[in-house]
Amino acid sequence: MGILAWIVLGLIAGAIAKAIYPGRQGGGILGTLLLGIIGAFIGGTLHTLLTTGSFALASSGFSIGGVILAIIGAIIALFVYYAIAGRRTI
């Protein structure tokens, strides 16, 4: 997937995850982009783990299913971040 597609997927997934996750999150557009890209890797890795049974770092593709996986991964990333760092803003 090209870098432009990664940026678009990251922005879409990060923005939707921040809208779904309760509370206020900071970070601006760069934080949203990074959150979405991290979410794409988390979602893709979880999908690979659940479907094949093997752990491999994979990314979700740029499709409806890929965006959904990236959103789920971004929500997991937000949860883990706030569990470790406390309830401060990014």
C-alpha cells in the first residue's frame, strides 16, 4: 500500500477511533494519523492471529474491512495508552 493510502487510512481510522473512545483526547492531526497507522498494524496483526493462528506483523488493507480493523486496532491502542499513561491527554 502506498504512503498516501497509509496517510488516508490513518486519518480515517484515527479520527473515527477518537470519536468512539469516551473522553477527550488531544494530539491534533499528527496524533490522529499515528494512532490510525498503529491501529492498522494492531488490527491486521489480530486478524492474522485469529485467522491463521500464527503471530505475524501485518497491516490491514485499504478496504472497508481494513478500515474497520484499523479502527478496532486504534481503539485498542488508545485503551492501552491510557491504561499505561493514566488519563492525561496525549
